[in-house]
Amino acid sequence: KRVIFKTEPKERAPTQDDFEVVNVPFDLASVGNDAGNVVTQNTFLSLDPYMRGRMRQEAKSYIPPFKLGEPFNGYAIGTVIKSSNPAFAVGDTVKGFLSWETYSVVPNPDLIQLKVFTPTPGIPLSHYISVLGMPGFTAYGGLIILAQPKAGETLFVSAASGAVGQVVGQYGKKLGLRVVGSAGSDDKVAFLKNELGFDEAFNYKKPPGGSIKAALQQACPKGIDINFENVGGETYDAALSLMNPQGRIPVCGWISGYNSSNAFPPPEKFEADRVKHNLSVLRFFIQVEFAKGDTPKEHREKTEAWILDGSLKVKDDVREGLDNAAAYFCGMLKGENFGKATIKV
Ligand code: NDP
């Protein structure tokens, strides 16, 4: 079974009709026999906002667009079920850019960054594409390395109950920050305050005080030192007006703009904001800038220890079945996920 990318949504929100689920014959004995090949059975798929950008056929990006008529692909976990490659053995757990399909025949594992990994006992496998995968690593690199937080500072994070935001907020608490979050429902706000220990949180769709700026003013009496920007638009403008001098804005994402071909404002705007407010405003790409050196190892070791000692909570919103993957992906872009959007194949 495969999920095929059928039509480009251009300047609108994608819908399930932009995809098609197809069944194709699969005979394990006749595939994956050439040297170097690996065959995987895919278990968990990561549904991520950046994939909306890859649907854009004209986009200039660090990652090429999805091809129309071919399966979607993204970060995923699988199990090796056949190998003609000495680096992989049957039964190995692997992670990489796998297609949205039940089984993948991988002629060149390096091309899709397919790697064997050993999950740590006691940690659910799905966590390796959420808090221990790209989104958690984004929180680590963007907050800890880029923003250089100091205890006592105020951190604001938007899309705070999502894959990246929930981890940013909890790292912030560990570093002694005052942590404020925004999210799109009362349930999400209650989760941030009651389960994750955020100091303050509000529903940006009905903000206390009548505007996002008024809500932020109430929640951040000493101003904002770090705005971990996930959504952009009105949220960015409101936080910008409350930034303290020498504040940092790691511009992680701008999801409010992703259905437009000009998703992000131009770099000149961030530069003007930086100068006017005496800040650092930095757009970053986690896999381009941080996925080298010791940072990935450091992220995994510290984060696993915090999960195992119970001091870091993880909410993966796992739904079942490739048939549901496309609708869930479109829903995630509108906030239908509560936690890391994941499909269990
Ligand atoms: P999430 O799990 O947070 O899911 C996306 C969430 O965005 C939705 O659940 C919804 O939550 C929120 N949202 C959607 N539309 C809007 C809107 N118009 N205004 C405000 N919020 C909205 O996704 P991730 O944690 O994976 O990603 C968060 C951000 O980080 C994205 O912008 C993504 O592109 C970016 N990112 C950047 C990376 C980098 O390298 N720079 C790497 C990874 C992610 P709600 O119900 O709260 O509205």
C-alpha cells in the first residue's frame, strides 16, 4: 500500500484529495536482490509541517520537492526484512527518509540517510521520530545552542503543545526560564500548564485581553527575552513588540504562512527588526546547521535520561494506518494534532 502525491495545492490548504492510496503487487523474493539493496517494513511515519513546502513544485529550498505521481516520503522508522547490504541485517531497526508505503525497497540507503539504530529499553519507538528525532533536535539546537538561554529569562514559544514546542518549553523549565506558551485550544493550554509545568499559557484563538499582544503582556510582565517562533504573522509581531534588548528570536517556523508561496517574510525584514529592537533574529534549518559534531549525541543522551527519570514528558499523537496518513497530515497543518503527529503503519 502506498500514499501517492497526486495534485499540488498551490495557494490553498492541502486536502485528502491531493493524495491517493494505491495497492501494488509486492513479492519479497523478487525484490532487493541487487548488491547494496535493503528492504524495510515501515512502522512509524513522521508528519511534519516542512512537508507542506515540499509539495510546492517551484520552490527553491534546501530539500527538493516531492514528485507528483510518486509516494510521499519523510522521516520514518522501519524494520529490515531483507538485506543485500553488509551494513544492514534482517531485524535491524532503521530510521531515514522512507516513503509512505508498507514496504520499501531501498537501492541506496545513503541517499535516504537510512541508518540502523538501537532504541533504548523503556523508551517507546515512536519517540525516535519525535522528541529524539528531528523535532526534539530542533528544540535542542534552536533553544539551547542558538538562543543561549540564561536562568531567570522569559521564554515564549508558539505552537507550544506541538512536536517542537512541547520540548522547547520543557527544556526551558529545566534551564530555569519563565516559560509562556500559546496554543490553539483550551485542552492544549491546560496540558501546557498542568502537565508540562509552563508558567503561563493561553489560547491564541481567544486570547485573554482580546489580542495576542494583550495576552502576552499579561503573561510576560518583565518582557520577553527569547521568542521561539513557530507560527509567525500576528504572533511574531506581538512578541516582537515586547522583546527586551539583547533578546533572541530563533525563527524556527512560520506555519501561518505555509499555504502561500511567500511563506516567510524576506530576510531584510528580520534584519530590520534585529537592528530596530537590538536583538538577534535568526532563521535556522536544523538539519543544515546543527546535525554535525557532538550535538546529536548530546541531544540524545540528555533527552533519553530526562525521559527515563520522568522529568521530560512526551506527547505523541499516534494514529493508525496508511489510509489515514494524508487526512492526518492535512489536519496537522490546521492544529488537529495534539502532540507529535505520527502514523503507525
Ligand atoms: P506541530 O506539532 O506544532 O504541528 C503544527 C501546529 O501548528 C498545529 O498543531 C497548530 O497547533 C499550529 N498551527 C497551525 N496553523 C497555525 C496558525 N495559523 N497559527 C498558529 N498556529 C498554527 O508541528 P512541529 O512542532 O513539527 O513544527 C512547529 C514549527 O516548527 C513549524 O512551523 C515547523 O515548520 C517548524 N520547524 C522548523 C524546523 C527548522 O529546522 N527550522 C524543524 C522542525 C520544525 P495549534 O492548535 O496550537 O494552532
